[in-house]
Amino acid sequence: MHLEELDDPQKFSDEGVKTITWQEYVSRLHELKDEITHSWLAEDRVTSLKLSIKVNIEVAKLLMDTSAFEFYPTLFVLVTDIMDMLGNLVWLRIKQKAEFYEDGTFRCNLSESFQARDVCADAKETCYNWFSKIGAVQELLPRIYLELAILPCWCFLLDQPPDSLQRLVMMTRGIGDPVASAYCRLYMAHCAQKLPAHDIGYLVTCVNDIRVILTQILSANERTHKNVKLNKVLQVSLMEPTIEYIMKCIFNRLTQRQVNEVLSELGLMKNQEDLGSVSCVSIILHHLLKELPIEVVSSNVVQILHLIELCKDNSFGQHMNYRLLGFRLYERKSPVHIVNAVLDKVTQVIALYDSLDEYLKVVDAYIDLILQNQMDNHLNSILEGISNRAWNKGVTEDEMLSLQSLMVKLLSHFERLEDVFSLVQFPEILDVMYGKSQDVVFLHILNMTTRNDHISDPTSIQLLFEISQTLHGNIEFMNVKDDDGQVARSISRFVHMVDYGAEMEQHLAFLVDCRGAFGKLNDLKETLVHSSNSLAIQALKCAKKHPSFVKSCITFSEVTIPSISSHRQFDLFLETAEVAFLGGLVSHSDGLIDSAIRCLHALDIIDGFRTPSDAEGLVSSIRKLCGFLIIVPVPGLVKDISVIWWSGHSSTGSIGLGLKLAYNDTLYCGDSSYNQELVSLSKLVLENLLCAVQQEPSQAARGIMALEACNCIASSFMLNNELSSICLTLIETAKSCLSAKDRYLQSTIQLVNKQSPTFVGTTVSTSV
């Protein structure tokens, strides 16, 4: 609507009512705000201020319309935003008049704590004119909002500007619509915070007025407003934010004495010690209880409980007040007799609840107090109440969240799983859980049991196995993401901690069941291999254990490893081969080594081992592999290792292989054919080694690799002419890459000079 149309009601009436959408409504409010801002920035202050008051009178009228209840809070925010802007513009205008003459020359500088006597007459006159203009507005609600918008401007006229607040509170009593009057009081509390100091008495009056309004709403039948049936529950819910904000303003930084005075003014205290036996609207009591200092709650808990009992109106669920009291009590440790008295009363009240949702919401707030004070009688009572209601009517999604919270608190309190399941109703409650809440509780159970050193009770193992199956099934079949791998880690830790003691066959059978049940968890299959190998070692230490069991463990690992990620198979094959060798299963060890070599040959070194730690780990594994050369064919191993080289690591792996070849010479008792093969393979190793050093692109790395290779050769073999020549080549390579003062280079040169035969005549010089 155009502003001109607003000035001519008859013209507007003739044209009829225009229907617009809420989006257009909101858009127009933003446009009005922008128009005012642009005028002000364009130095057209007079036009801006005239437009501001005109617009604000009209938008304030919008707040008189509560026909669209659900939209009212949004409308309130939009309108009061424009109101606040008007207040700021008027404040700046008057302050400018107080500090500058009409010609723009400087008059004075008002401090933040200025008094009314510091303001010149011109500024006071302008300020008075603003309040007069607003006082001339006929509609009550726009007049109150406009005066509240410029409320801080009373500082230019009065030394005690808050004195006008009580007058405005009385004016709000003339607003007929409950929702509109409540939000008007909310804006009053908001604007009063801008004053330098003010008494909170006007806020207490606001609360008492709202209580009267709520009582009238709750006692009346359903009424209609502009042919729209109004639901009293909706009205109350819309008014709740106003109550909450005003309560926060009241109890902000109050002393104990001031709190008692406020409670007395609210009619909730007969004296400063005891809360009176008076009724109170439930929703007001709720937000009062939320804001009261914990010291007041603790010292008056029995009286507060009595107030809650008396609040039986429909403005707010009584069970939510019982719930809030429980949470507030837990904020500060209270005497056991006080807690017990509260719980006695609360359990009597909730025993009459038919709704599981209300029952759970209350007991969830008190479970921490019950566990903290070891009140087993109350614990058993509430668990029985939950079990009965859950089995009779089932559990909804909303109820499941409350049930989850309670179960997690129980699990967090106890140290052992046996203690939790000693509660008769706990398994019954666990059986009715489902969905995400069930997964959360199951995961807590797993984490709880894996805090111990081992799990040996067969019943507990079976229960945890079934829980793990459920978690694994939800991940696999319900598209539940386990982004951080928490479920997989918890299941793996559970399997790792299982210990059947002397019943090793039963333990191995358990591992077989796990492999079938958790096939999608790669980390778990690694755990299974480690557990199987550990079981085999345990069996080897037991003299009575038949070798066939060890063979069964090795076979289990052999079958499991191929299903694990390729970059982890190599280490697992080596580990299992080592166990097989200790058990005297040479053929198994031989096959496992062959598998490890094939796995090594198939590894993608560049993509699979990008980090230094990955490379170091693979080098360490290759060293271990070299230790098996006594029982495996050498040529194939050399061929496979020769293709595995990368920056900084080829010398270690290759020379380690050479050492094992040398030790095998003793095993074969100097056999000539073996010696010939040894010489041939040693040459191949050295050729690969030199090639790897020369092809290293990094100069510093190439120098270090050359020194490592030279040290390994000089310390492992007797240096003949050919080996001395190789060492000299490596040293020259290191000299070209490293500083002459490098300590590693100098110590290597000394070692070669010491080991090199004197007849060679080519002693290495330490000079560069």
C-alpha cells in the first residue's frame, strides 16, 4: 500500500481490500526500512524523520493484527527492528542538537553519563516535541511502541527516565489482545535494557499482568477471533517467549535479598524464608524455576515441589516442571534426605502417568541424582515403571530418545557389564529399543566392556557378539554411515579382548563365527588373524595341546588373510609364517612365504606407501622376510625384491638379503654349488643396489643411500678388489652429494680404509 492511500482512508475503502502474501508483507517492511536509511544517509534528515514516524505509526498498527497467530513472532521482529532504527535516529538527532549549534559549530560534548541539566534548551524542546507527537497518536498500541522506541531519549529531559516505565506498564493493560499485549511487554523489557539504570519493579508487574491474562485464557472456553477459532494452547505457546525473556531480565545479576523481594512481589513468598502455598500458572513457574539462582532452588526445593503440585493448568506440562526441578537439583549437591524426599514425592506422582513419554522425561532428569546417591529402591522402581509401560504400549520415536538418554546414563555410571545386567528390568528395556537409539546404547555397552583387560564370561561374550552383529548389520543393510570407524574399532576391540582361557578350541570357533558375521570390517579381519596367531602361540606353550590345533589356527589365518586389503596382507603373511615355523609346520611356512613374496611383488609402492612411515614399515617387513631365506628358494625372492626400491630404502633391503645369503653358506656346509649360486646372487644384489643409488633423483638422499650401502658392504664382507672398487664408487658418489665435513661420510671412509686389503694400493683418501 502507498503512504498516500494510508492518509486517505475513504479512498482506500472505495478501492477495497488488497490481498498480499506474507513474502510481499515482509518485503514491504524491508523496503520501508531502506527508504528511511537512504533518506538519512542523503543528509535529508527532516524527510527521514517524518517518514520514520509516519511509517512506524503504520507498522505499529500491524502489531494490532493477530489474525495470523503463527506469523506474529516474525512480524514482531520485523516491526521492532524498524522501531529500533527510529529510536536510534531520534537519539542521534537530539544528541546532535545538544552538541552543535544550528550553524554546525561545536557547542559541547555530552559524556555517556550526562545529566538532564547538561542538555541545552533547543535539544530539550526537540525531544519534548517528539514525545508530544507520539502522545497525539490515537491508537494505543502504536503510541506505546513509538514511545518505547525513543525511551532512552527521556535522558535528555529527566534525571530518572525509568519513572515513565510504570506509566507504560499501566498503558499496556489497555491492550485487549493477549498475544499483542504480551509482545508489547517484551518490547518494553528490551528497550528498558538501553537505559543507564532502572528498577525491575515494572517487570514484576508485567509478569503478574501476564499471569492474570493467562488465567483468563485458560479458564475460558475456546473462542473465535475474526471467525477463526483460536486454540488456547497455541496462544500460550506464542506468549511463552515473552515470559522467558522477561524472567531473564528480572533475575539478571540479582542479590539473594533482591531475589526474595521479587518472589514476594510475585506472590510466591510469605516471608523471606518460606515459599507460600499459593497457586501459580505452570508456564510462569517453569521459566521462574529456570532462572532462579541454584542456591534458592536448593534451599527451597520442597516448597517449589509443592508449587509444581498445585500447578495443574494446561499452560505447560506439569511433568516438564518436575523434570526441570530434577536437572536444577543436580547442578549442586543437595543433602540426601532432601533428595530422597523429592524423589518420594516425584515417584508417587509419575506412578500415575499413563504416558511413557512423560514418565521418561521426568525420570531422565532424576536418574543422575539416584545413581549419585545410590538409591537402589528408586532405581528399581523407575526401571520397572519404564519396562511395564514400554511393553504395554511400545515405544515411539520421541520416547526412544529419552530412553536412550536414560540408558546411556546408567551405562556410564556402572563399571562392569554384570552390574548393569543385574538390574532385572535392564535387559527387558534393552529388548524394546530399536533404530539409532539402540545402536547408541549398544555401542556404549561395547565400549563399557572393552575398558577391562579381557572378557571371559561366556554369557557376556555371547551377548556382546549379538550386539556387535546388530551394529554391523545396521551399517551394512541400513546405509548407516560409520564415518569415524567407531563401530568397527569397538567390535575389533571386543574380539581382541575375548579370552576363553584353556578352552582354546572354543576360542577358535568364536573367531570363525566372527569372520562369518563381520565380513565387511577389514580392520576386524586383521584382529582375527592376530588373535588366531596369538592362540597358536598360546597352544605351543601348552605341552598338552595337540599340534593339530596349531595347524587349525594357521589354516584359519591362511584363509582369512586374502580377504584383507592388499597393503596389509604382506605383514600378516609374514606374521603367520613365523608362527607356523615356530610350530614346526614347515610346509605351511613355505606357502605363506610364497604368498608374502607374491603380495610384495603386487604392491603398488607409489600409491600405497606415500609417507615415510609407510616406507619404513615396508622396509622393516622386508628385513623380516629375508630372515626366512633358510627355508625358501632364494632366486625367486631375490628377483621379487630387486624390483622393490625407492628413495632411501633400497640399500637396507638389498644388503639385508645379502647377509642372509652369507649365513646360508654355513647351513650348506660350504657346498661348491651353493657357493657358485651365492656369488651369482650377490652380484645381482650389488648391481641392483648400485643402480638404485645412481637413479635416486634427490642429491642429499642419493648421498645418504651411497653411504648406507658402503657401510653395509664394508661391515658384512671381506673386501676384495671388486668390492673395494664398489665401495670407492659409492664413496665418490657420496662426496659429490654431501659436504666434505659430513660426519657420516668421514666415518664411512675410515671404515673402508680399515677393511680394505693393503695390497690393493687404493686406500681411500679422507680429503675431497
